[in-house]
Amino acid sequence: MEVITSTSSVAAAEFISQTVELMIEVTIEAKNALVEKESFSELASYLDRIVPLLKELNKKDAGKAENGFVEVLNQQVRVAKQLIAECSQKNRVYLLINCRSISKRIGEITREISRALSLIPFSQLGISASMKEDIGQLCDVMQSVEFKTAIADEMILEKIDSGIHERNVDSSYANKLLVSIAQALGISTERSSLKKEFEEFKKEIENAQLRKDQAEAIQMDQIIALLERADATCSPEEKERKYLTKRTSLGSQPLEPLQSFYCPITREVMVDPVETNSGHTFERAAIEKWLADGSNLCPLTMIPLDSLTLRPNKTLRQSIEEWKDRNTMITIASMKSKLSKPLGSNEEEVISCLEELQKLCEERAVHREWIILENCIPTLVELLGGKNREIRTRTLVLLCTLAKDSDDAKDRIAKVNSVIESIVRSLGRRIAEGRLAVELLLELSQNETLKKCIGMVQGCILLLVTMSNSDDAQAATRARELLDKLSFSDQNIIQMAKANYFTHLLQRLSSGSEEVKMRMVTTLAEMELTDHNKSSLFENGALNSLLQLVSQGNTRMKETAAKALKNLSSLPKNSIQIIKNGSVNSLVNLLYNHTSSHCLQDELAAIIMHLAMSTTTMSQDYNESPVSLFESDGDIDSLFSFIGCSRPLVQERLLRSFYAMCHSPLAITVKKKLRQNPDNIQLLVHLCEKEDRKVRANAVKLFCCLTEDGDDKEIIDRMGLQSVETLVKIIKSPVDDEEIASAMGVISNMNQSSQLTESLLKAEGLAVISSCLRNRMQNRLQQKQLIENTVGSLCHFTIPTNQISQKKVAETGVIPLLVQLLELGTNLTKRKASISLGQLSKNSFELTHSIPRPLGGIFRCFSPQSESKCPVHQGICTVETSFCLVEADAVAPLVTLLGDSDLNVCEAALDALLTLIEAERLPYGSKVLADANAIHPIIKLLNSPSSSLQEKVLNALERIFRLLDFKQKYGSMAQMPLVDLTQRGNNRTKSLAARILGQLNVLHDQSSYF
């Protein structure tokens, strides 16, 4: 302590000023104290209140008064200043351990200052009464104040005291204690920081030369010994060296307990030996029970005990503990050697050793430390590779126990080759073993090195994700906790996503840095996702994140996010969500934006295509109410016109989008809007002539769709010969069958006209179409649509008004094929084939060749042999020249079609058959129909729900029943259906039915039904 300068050499006023300055310095420096901050702050506040008093004294003539109080004040302020300096500069751990004495010294300084203030001669100095009262109150407070150590610091000191008195504390206790000290002092809990602080603490003790105070020196040595048990303060190598040195010195065989270790009552080795006043020692629990049972005699001598007081026999207890420790160390070493032997016949011995080691671990933490220092961990890890399940599970439990709260154990485990691989293999085994493996991995993940290794082991993350979905709640929870820990690595998160665990990917996608978001969105863009994955990602918020990245990111981010959105939007359910979310306009506008890259436009077009497709599938598969891709009709024209200025890939995808919309519940609106705008049709015709095969194919496909409704006037007006030639060229070219079918469909769907027929003939369409039909008939099951459209296209060449075209059709040899298709084709094919055959049949009578009359008289034998006469046309008919249905063997299959469930097929077949009874061919044709058993099926069609079909049947029957034989034979069969029609038919069918009933003499000629 500094020598206090006598006031005799310094003027009183100057001495007071000096004290004031010291006080101000103390109040400022008090903030720098590392411990007892609140106590120093309170002391500073007292000094701060004293400063005005001293300044007031300086104004008085303090030299005339006794100024001993100033000397005391000056001295105590200097002591406080020195204490603050020590508490600001010395090692923080050292200060914390001494915080009780520091608090005590602060209290002493405060009381001394209070005593000095009480010595002020207020009456001599003329101090005001109010100030005198304030100072008096301050003195009372300072005299009575008690400075107590902070609760957190006090708890740490108590733990230190407990650790010193409990001789068997382990590294786990020391680790927690050291962390508590670090947290209380604001020190990093990193191992290197703790090590550095501890070394400074030891150096501080050496510098303080505390060994002059033997008791304090012993205490500090004990504290150092306690903290040295922490992993951070002593290197593993040093710990192992000390342990092995001690264990080697003990020998290799366990010692039997000394007789004095046994309790005379229980005959067992004592745990807590206590001594009675008779001088004999017993186990505490045993002697307490002896005495509680009412006996006051010594159990050994049976002499009465003068006192029932029991004294702990610390020396004996220490001896017993040392004996136990010695034997335990030797036992651990011997069990390690047993575990190191090759597995085989000694499996039972290995299981026994593992069980014993587990018991030792559970008894005392220090046993775990010894097992670690005995270097048993590599041996245990090796056991994980064995085939015995019980050995593996016991080993996993033991390793987890050793690793818990032990950095040293985790470090040693990290050094074993392929250790994580060995543990991960257990993840894929039975759930009980897998649960233990994940518990161990979760514990090891606290070690940074091991945490990095876990995610890198092949299959680990996949197994963890699988376990996270397990029915075992504990295993699933632990697996998710470990996955959470492994999410520190972007690569691990990507692996999780590839294993269908997207939680962390979605978090990073919404809140990560730009670089991280890029990695996550790239993963989504490139992954092959199941429908379940796609649905799950949208349900958990992927849509908003991706939409934000598509609209706000840089070019590469936009492209990748769009690709990811394309991937997810392929699920109709997700696409519907995008539409309902109101995001279509922003995507379309981004597509229109001239600053959007080609790659981005490609992906956006694909997304729009998926959205369009979803409007079709969702309404069919999910019972969703129809949703529209567009907010207004103008949006349809805008998007379609954009196709014209786009690149081929975008054109293809947008054409597919419109094709999908033309098959949605709102198809009628979309088709109508597309057909109404001449520019749309002109563009579509132009796209059908494109060189790019995919664009052309999809344009033709859409073209076919727009002509399906028969409302094709706008389209025909814009189709010149070149367009027809293009369609024929497509049919002729060796492209895919779908494009050919679509091109054929366009022709098939067009309304018949002489102009269209001429254009097709000029383009050599007939040859191409008939050739296509012949070629495709061989694989008709795989090419149904193409055959349907091909047969439909032939209808343009069979119109009755163009016999030249009809002859060319016959020359191609397709009529027999049409007849075959009456039996083998689809309903639409049968209908179209019936129409063509019927149209051809209309000119058969005109084209039949009459049979020349035979020569008479002696020249009869020179007449040519008579040819077979057609039973309908009464001439010579052939398929190629007169297109006769009878010669083509078409009558029977057409009659069969009269019973088809498709009324359109029935009607087309009926139309064809009725060409046989036109005009003067009635009796001949009727006989052919009767012979083909056609009359009965025709009559049955009166029950058809189609009024147009009923009308055609009625007209036919009215003519047939003009023939008496037919009226007599079939009249009764027709009577009931006719009567029914007179009651439930429309005006036209009622009238016709009544007329026939009149023919059949069921109604008189004057009936009001006529």
C-alpha cells in the first residue's frame, strides 16, 4: 500500500482537492472491474455523493479545523483505487475465486469511509444543517451496507468447494464447472479459449506468491487440481500419460479387501464407514439401523455405548476408495484385452465384459474417464462390425455413454478409421439397433469434426430420413434432431432433399443468402421428383419462394427458379394452385418481357403449358370446378399472337398449351375466340407450313382440334391450295403418326365441298390418303385415330356429285378396305366408312352396265355367255366400276351396324343401305335387304331416341310397305312401334307413323294423323 503523505507538508485545501480527484478517478475506473461490478458501482455512487461535500469544505477554512477525517478518506479512496486496479487487470478466474474476499474488502473500505465522514467537525466549519443531515444519513447507509457476492458467482464457488471436498469428481463435473465459470465471466467456451484462461490463472497464482499463506496455497492447488480434470485444461495426451503411469504402478492383479474394510454387521465392504465411541467402525446405514432398533450396545463388544454420536472415518473411507479405484483400473485393463481377442467362441465373454463396463460407467463418471484413457474406444468400434446383434447393440450403448459430456471421448472416436461408417451401418438394421445408432450419432454430432463426417458417409442421410418416418416415435424424433444438426451444410441439405426431406431446403430457399438460394433452387430444378414430393413442396411454401425468385432474382436465378417451377408445376394439383394464386399474369408478362433471356422464356412457356394441361386433368380427375388460365378474351389473342414472334421451342410449348385448353371444360370459349380472330387462323396456317417438325406437328394438332366442331368456315376461307398441299405433304412424309393423324384429321373434319375435293385431288391427296389407309390397316390396333381420320378424309372423294373423284377412289382399291373396317374399325371409323360407301352407292345404278340381249335363231349358240346380273341394279356391277354394295359384300356388315349402340353409326349404315331402294330399285333392293335380314333391324330403329333416325326409318318403311309381300310379312312386326310413335313422337314422326299405319290398315285413310 502506498505511503500516505502527511497533511503537514500539504495545505489542507490542496489535500482535499487531491482526495476529490481520487474519488472521481475511482468512480470512473470502477466500471472496468471484471468481477463484483455491482458492488464497485455502489461504492462509486457513495463516493459520488461525497464529492460535493468535500468541494464545500474547500470553500470553508478547513485548515483551522481538525482534518484527520481527510487523511482517512484519502487513504481509503487510495485503497479502493488499488483494489479496482487489481480487479481490472488480474486473471478473471483468479478474481472470481476471490470474489468473496473482494466483496469483504469493498465493505471494509465503505465502512472506513463512513467512519471518516462521521469525524467531520460540522460545527467548526459552519456546514449547513441540511448537508449535515444528508451526510449523517449517508454514513448510516454506508455503515450498515452488506456487499454480497453475486448469486451466480456464489453458486460457482459452492461448486468449487463441493468438488474439492468430494474427492471422486470426474471430468464431466469439471467440464460443466469450467463452462459455468466461462459464462459468468463472459469468456468464450471454445476449448482453446478455456485452455488459455486456465494457464493464465495458474500463472497468476504463481506471481501472487500465495504460498506464503499455506492454507490459501493449499486451496489454490486443490482448485487447480479440480479444474485440471476438465477436458479443456489438460491435453488428452497428458491425461492418458498420468493415468497409465498410475495404473502401471498398481500391478496387474486385483487385491482382496483388507479385513478392516468389512462392516462387522453386514460382512460387506463399507461405503460410508463411521466410528462409534467404542472405537469400532461400521457401515453408517447398518449401525444407524442397529441403534434405531433400540440397541445401545456395541455390535462387536456388546458393551453399552456412552454416546450414540457417529463420527465419519475419513481415513478408512479414503483407503477403501483407493482400493476400489485400484481394482477398477486393473479390471478395465483386463477387460480391454478380452475385448481385443478375435470374435468366435468368446462371444459370451465379450458380452459379459461389455455388460460389466456398462455397469462401471453408470456407477461413477470417473470410471468412464478411465475406460477412455485405457484406449478402449478403438476396440469397441471394431466390435460394431461383428455379426452378433447383441454385441453391436451393447457396444452402441457403451460408446454413447462414454461420449456423453466428454470431448476427449468424442475426439478419440473421431480418430478411429471408418467409425461413422460402422455406426451408420447399424442405422439400416432393426429399429432397436437403429435407434441406438442415431442416439450415438446425435451425441457425436456435438463434435465439429464428427458432425462433418456424418453427412459425408454414403447412405447416412437417406437412412436418417427413412428413420424420421418410422413408427418408432423416439427413433423418428432423434433422426429429425440429427437432420436438424446436419443442416449446417448446404450439401447435406441437398442430400436430404434427394432423400425426400425438404424441410431445410425450403427454409434456405426463403431465408438463405443469394448463393444459398441458388444452390437450393438448382437442386429443385434438377431433381426427379415424385408427385407426392411435388405436392408436399407446394403445401410447405415452395410456390411463393419460387415465384419471388422468378420475378426478382438475377438472370441466372430467374432461369433456375423457372426451371424448378416447371418441374413442380408438372403436377396438375400444383398448377391449379398457381392459377388460383393469381400468378398467371406475372408469368405471362415475364414471358412477354423483351429483357427475359431465351432460356427463361423456354421455361416460362413450359410452365404455362403445364398450367393449361392442368385445367383439363384436374376437372376430370379431382372433381375441381373449372378454372381459366385467362382473365379476359383479350388475353387469349395476346398469348396466341406472341407465338408468331417466338423461337421454335416456345412456339411448340404454347401451341401445346392452346391444344390443352381446347380440351378443358372451357374449350368452347377458347376455340370460339381463336376462330373469331382472322390473325389467329392465318398464323396457325403459317405454323403448319413451318420446317421445324415439332412446331409444325403441334400446329397441325391444334388445327385439327379447331376443326372438330364442324364450325370451320373461317378456317376454309384462309386455306388455299398451298395449305392443302402442306397437309398432304405431311401425310406423305415419314414423320410420326400423331402428326399424320392430325393432318388427316384436319381434312377429315372439313365440311364437304367441291372446292376442297378439287384442291385435294390437285395435291394428289387421294393417292396419298388411300396409300396411308392400306399401310396402316396392318397395324390398325396401334393406329386407331390415324385410321379414323384417314377414312374420314376419304369422304371428300366419295361425294356423289363428283363421279370422277369416286372412280379414282375405286381405282385405288380402298373400297374393300372400307368394307373390312365396317367390322374391324372403331365406331367413328365404321361411321365414316359407311358414309363413303353410301355416297359411292348413290351412283351405282347409273354406272352399272346393262346386259345385252342374246341373239335369236340359229345364232343363239354364237351369243356371248351371259354375265351374272346384279340383284339390285339389274345389270353388270363391279366394285371398281359401279361401286356396288352387293358386289363389295358390304350389305351384311352394314346390316350388323344397324344394331350398334352408337346411333351415329346406325344412321350412317342405314343411309348406305337405303341407297339400295332408291327410285325404281325399290323391289330389287328390298328383296336384297330382306335376304340380308335387314328389315327387322330397321324396324327396331323406330325405338331409337333419335328423331332424325326415326324419320329416316319411317320414310324407308313407307316405301318398303308399298310392296304387298313386304307389308304382309313385316307389317305386324312394325305395328306396335308405329303406334307408340303416334303417341310419343314429334309432329313429323307422328304423321309419318300414322300414314304407315294407314298402309297397314290399322288406321283409316281419313285419320287426323295423316
